[in-house]
Amino acid sequence: MHLTWTDSTDRVDWDELSALYRAAPLAHKEPALLRTAFGNSMFKRFVFDADRLVGAGRVLADGIDVAYLCDVALLPAYQGTGLGRQLVAALLDCARGHKKVILYAAPGKEGFYASLGFRRMTTAMALFEDQAAAAARGYLHDA
């Protein structure tokens, strides 16, 4: 493995990033929407193995109070290697100084984030564009 880390979007092929999210598997995210989301994020990290995009993540933040860690994904062949832990650590380092860093984990990944110090919130709630689909994927529970 010859890993290269960057916060620049210059090398990012947005179709390749979209394929990474499907493979991870997280969700189908359109390339143009990913370009906008990453462009509007205060912090971002991309990991390349040679010329192949193998990992990505971003942080939405206000610079003072709250940072939202989101869209952290690795290709399956790189999962379980410690690279995900390194990616999250790099993003958390960027968000240092915020009073709180929040995230919502894909169902089944809560243990990974707990091992990094994240704890469940008792009052977290969400509105999704498609509430029924989010509930079916395990992201929502009845109040």
C-alpha cells in the first residue's frame, strides 16, 4: 500500500467517489451532489492508494460550537486495516476546538465509533427526506 492523503478535491473523480460510497456500502450518492457536499464542508480528507481513491470523509462545522462528522467511507478491501480509524482521527483533528462533534453511524457501525470515544445521545432526533426509508434502514426509531 502506498497511501496518499489530501484535503484537496483537485484529484477527486466524483464518479469514483460515488462508486466508493456504493461499495462501502453507505448509500447511492450522485457525483454532482458529492461535489457540492464536499465543497460546502469545512474539512475533508481523501485517501488514495497509488491513483485509486480508497477512502473519504468530511466534517461540516461552524468553527466554534458544533462539528458534524459525516460520509466516512472506505472501500471494503481497506476496512479492518486501521485506515478507517486513521481517517476518523484525521477528521477529528481538523475539528479540534469545537465544543461537540456529532455523527450518526450506519447501523452496525456504532461499536467502531464507540471505540473512538463517541457515546450515544439520549436526545438526538432527525428528519430525513424519506423517513420511511431511513426507518427501514435502521436509522430511526419511534419516539
